[in-house]
Amino acid sequence: MKRVVVLGGGFGGAFTALGVARGLRAGEAEVRLIARENYLFFTPFCTEIVGGAMEVRHATAPLREILRGRASFLEAAVEKIDLEARRVETSAGPVEYDLLVIALGSATGTFGLPGIRENAHFMRTLPEAIAFRNRVIDCLEEGSRMPKSPERTARLTFAVVGAGPSGVELACDLRDLLNDLVPRQYPDIAPLEVNVKLFEGGDRVLPGMDSKLSWHAEKRMKKKGIDVRLETQIRGYNGREIALASGSFVRADTLAWTAGLAPNPVVAALDVPKDKGGRIQVDDFLRVNRHAEAFAIGDCAAFVQDGHALGPEGQVALQEARTCAHNVVAAIRGGLLHTFRFRRYGRLVSLGRRYAVTELFGLRFRGFFAWWLWRTAYLFRLPGIRNKVRVMLDWTLDLFFPRETIRIRYAGEHAVAMDAASAPTPASVKADRPL
Ligand SMILES: Cc1cc2nc3c(=O)[nH]c(=O)nc-3n(C[C@H](O)[C@H](O)[C@H](O)COP(=O)(O)OP(=O)(O)OC[C@H]3O[C@@H](n4cnc5c(N)ncnc54)[C@H](O)[C@@H]3O)c2cc1C
């Protein structure tokens, strides 16, 4: 029996493993999915978790349930891929393969700016989203008992860097959360004391979208009370102050970084042709160059279409997973491989409660209808009926009830101290380090 190994349990890996397993007859090959976590995280809901519009586990689906026994699952960290020996080194030992699919995603990049990695919050994984939400609630709790001072203002200032879809959605969901919570639950804080600032180096928000929609999004954000600062480059962050390229400083004790991408470290260590972003170059069939037995898809692969490499998007990973699964089955049976072609259906960006901007099948929408489209589109993409129902209930409850401020600390986790410099949260580590 051929051994098919799929690395990564995100959109690319999970749906390739499922597609291959579905396409094979019993006994034709053995399919194994390897991922660090035992769940698929639905990243478009990352900022909804921060905003408290959704229960944490509802944005995930168990990988074993997705595979439904058709393929086996190994929860382990991939440490090294040896393409010559056809072996993957993992934290659970070596795994040999005949056909390999690399779908390890990407990591957060910081352009080497000082202090960002140490002091900023990242927004790629579920634990990162939970940590950021907890940090926001901690800051409200502390800010409410601090005397009026520049320190209190800094504690109640939340900066978001990057005005791509993730940064814009985060700033909007965060502003909604604060607008909802502060007047109801924090009588010691005046609503105007709480600031959300969005920093963007370019001259508009949502640069990938139609310029009119970008303009509407910016206007909407300002109306919500977000301080949008365009053409503002960040030079570094020490946990207390954001250093701007202009030479000035902005005080903020919390900064969320959504601005950069870096290759997954395992992919970075792989000696194969890559693009300038460190993504694996693949051929028309999604195969790694010079390795017909290895495929790469999703954020860690650079598929060139019409002269441009496709961007790191969930819809790219999902479509690639379909073609990749077909090609793996075809490779096992000696059949014809399909060439991959990406079809863009649209772009959807939520601007918080009941408002979104959307491009769908060439049409542009904004407002409540766009937001309804946004929700419906993502609801359909969620795997499993249980998740769909849970998320639908979360959204319905969010329409009628205020958001909550429960901050669950896990055993061994500490609260942020009043003196942030001594606190063990990412935003306070090395807080006094000079920029
Ligand atoms: C906050 C946020 C919001 C987004 N919103 C949208 C959106 O609205 N629409 C859209 O189209 N795209 C969106 N994206 C982009 C989209 O999530 C990615 O393009 C997509 O997830 C890529 O799929 P993937 O399978 O390549 O990687 P991922 O989904 O990142 O999956 C990578 C998998 O590999 C695993 N892994 C990584 N390293 C190791 C290792 N060493 N060992 C074992 N396992 C490992 C990870 O745990 C994960 O399971 C968003 C991304 C983020 C971060």
C-alpha cells in the first residue's frame, strides 16, 4: 500500500487529506494527516473571538471528526522534511511516505523591526486570539482602578498595525467590544478614554479591495471611533511606546500586529526553489519542483497564475486542496493529473456588527446586506452541521445580548500586574528595552 502523508491541519491540509481518503478505494493507500493541534481553526473568525461575538470552540472543528476514520491522524510537531529520503521527522518520531502534501501554512513576519516579536500580540492562531482578548479585559480591569494619568491612558489604548482584512476586522471587532462593554460594565472609565488606533504604512485601508469600498471602510471605522492613521510607518515597539518612522512616539500598552507574513520554519529549512517570500514554488499540478512525489499548497506554496503568485488566502488553500487531492489519487493510480486554476468568487471583510464591505462575482456591496452575505458565506464554509448551528446561535445571541468580560486564566497563568514591566504577558516582556 502506498503511504500518503499530509502535513498541516489547516484549510489546505485537512481538506486534502479528506479528499484523498474519499477518492481512494479501501486498501488502495494509507492516508495520514499530521498536525500540531487536533483541530482545524477557522481563521476568519479569529477577530470575532477577540470581540466576544463567538464562543472559542465554535471556531474550530476536530480533525479526527472531519476525517471520520477515513484517514488516520497524528498529533505531532513536524520538525524536518527530508525529500531525498522521503521521510518526515516529527516530535512523535520519523514518518516515511511515498506521496507527501506540505500544507504547513505561514508564520507572522515582523520585517525585523525591534521589539515587535517580543512585545506585540500576533493574530494567527487560536491561542493568540484568546491571549489578546484576555489582555484587553485585563487592561480594562486595571485601567478602571488606575488614577487618571498618562499611564492610565496608555493602558486603555489599543493599537493595531496593518490595515489588511485581518487588521481592519480586528480593529472593528475590538471597537465594538469596547463600545459595548465600557459604558455597561466599567462605570469608572469614560468611553472616550478608551482608544483604538489603526496604523497602516500604505495610503488606504484594505488595499486589495476596490478603492471605493476601501474609502467606505475607512469612513465607517472613523465613525465607530477608530483612530485610522494611514501612511504611518512603524519603526519599533517596546511594550509602552510605538516608535513611528516620522520620529514621533505614540503611547500604547497593547499592540496587535497583523502586518507581516514569514515562511513556516520547517518550510524555510527546506532546500527547494522558493519565491522571494520563502514560499515553495510549485508547478501547474501543485508539485514541488524536481519532486514529483511531493505537493505543496496553501500559504506555504507559491502558485503562479497569469504571471502573479496567488496570495495567502483561505479560498486559495481550499481550491488547491481539491485539485491536490485529485492529483494525489491520480498519482497513486497512474491517472491524469489536473492543472490548478484559481477562481476568485469575491472578497468579504466584516467591519464589526451588522456592517461589511463585499465584492462578490464582480458586484460590490456594503452595509447590512454585505454583512449578511459575509456571515452566510462563512457559515456555509464551516465544516459540519453542529458547528454551523453553534455559530448561528452565537451570532443570534450577539444581536440581542451584551458581550461578556469573563477572562479565564489557566492554571499557572498570571494576571497582568499593575506594573506592566513585571507582568508575564507578551505585551510587557522587555517593556523597558530601548527601541
Ligand atoms: C486572522 C486571520 C484571518 C483570516 N481571514 C481570512 C478570510 O477572511 N478569508 C480568507 O480567504 N483567508 C483568511 N485568512 C487567511 C487564511 O487563514 C489562510 O490563507 C489559510 O488558513 C491557509 O491555509 P493553510 O492550510 O495553508 O495554512 P493554515 O490554515 O495556517 O494551516 C497550517 C496548519 O499547519 C499546522 N502546522 C504548522 N506548522 C506545523 C508544524 N511544525 N508541525 C505540525 N503542524 C504544523 C498548523 O497547526 C495548521 O494546522 C486569515 C488568516 C488569519 C491569520
